[in-house]
Amino acid sequence: MSAHVRGVAGALASVIFSAPCRVCGQILDNASRIPICLPCLASLVPYAGPMCGRCGRPLVSQVTVEMESPLCHVCRRGLYDFDFARSYGIYSRTMARAIILLKYHRVFPLGGWFAARLQGIARQYPEKFAADVVVPVPVHAIRLRERGYNQAELIARPLARLLGVPCRSYLLARIRPRPDQLRLTLRERWRTVRGAYAIRQRRRVDNLRVLLVDDVMTTGATLDACSRALRGAGASAVTALVAARAVPQAQVAGVGPSPEVLEE
């Protein structure tokens, strides 16, 4: 009965205080702290296709897909320092708009929404994501002052609560800012994050299993750089969960053109 009453109250509130969905523009038919209509939220589905057995990159090569333990070309070359990574969904246009709302428009409840989905991913791989501490990928101090918050931390903190693990945002710092240009080549993405992260002074991660959390994984260079800093300080294992995985245009059928990835 209480659920029915809340549903009726939400519907009445949406009529009296009508507002558009921040993704598709249609008038919301329910009252919610997340200004996204139910059909748009329902379209933010987890990726369920073939993926790399280590980093979770979607795979399209039939030869690779048919392998017993398929790995993407990056993991076959052993370029990533982290042990294991998974994302919730593909960085589609709808997913991009949702993340932008969290990242730039202070729709903070989306952090908890993504956290609940990532908890589901963690439950699928209990041994891989067994962690002693959750650490959000940090932003540079300049960007943190400008924005006032770190979007990765908005996901990491509720996720840590759901997993029953402490969140330690102060362990890792970005010591070199990202270049001003929005678009970076693959080579530039790797070069700009190399050595850009460090353990804060007098903080210890000796023998800790660390779970990194971020909003978007593009090349994996950022997670790799964070992992190298953590391992250099003694972390015994580093895994990662991210809300969305950016993939090249047309790599995954039905996703459509890839939107521009906005980092940090």
C-alpha cells in the first residue's frame, strides 16, 4: 500500500511540477531525485556481449571471441598493470548524457544509481573484486577546486558502503593536470597520465587489495597509471570498476556513433 501511495504521489507531483527528462526532453511522468525518465534509465543496460577476459573490452574478432580465455590486443601485449577491470555499460549517447549530468550538473543521486549497478558486477566476480579498500580515481587539485567534487568519488563512496569496504579517497592524488585540449590521440592519452598519479605522503597501501573506481574507461591508460602508483607503494592487487566503457565507433552493434569522451 505504501508503495502504491508513493507512486500516486510521485505521479501527481510530476503533473503539478512538470519537468523534462534531462536525456530525451520528454516530460517526466514520475517524481524522482534523478531527472531522467524511466525509458531512458531502462536503456542504460549492462553490456552482455563477448569481452576481454581481463580488462572487459568488448570483442568483435570471431577468432578472439572463440578463444577459451579471450584477451584483447592490449592485454595480449601485457600493457595494463591492473589485474582485472569491468564496466557496467557501453558509453553510448544516452550513457554519456547520464554521466555528464553527474559530472557537470550536480545530479549526485546518479552516483548511487551507478554504484548499485557496479555492486552487481562485483557480485559476478567475488574473488576478483575482493578488496580491502575502495579508491576513486582522483582529479587534479585545480579541477577539484573548479568543480567542487570528484565524480568518481560520488560513485565510489556509495559503492564502498554497499560492498562493506572503506573508501579512502585520500590515498591517491593526481599530481599533474590534464592538458586543456578536449580531444587527445591514443598516444597522447597514455603520455599525459604517465607518472601523473602518486600516493599521498605518509599514506600506506602495503599489501592492500585496492578497488579503483571511475566514471569512464577510454583507453585504460588512467587506470594503468593509478595502478602503477599503487603497486609501487606496495599494493598487493589492483582491480577496477567503471560506470561506462568507451569503444570505437561501430565496434559494438547497435550502439551508434561514439560520443565525445569528456575526461576529468
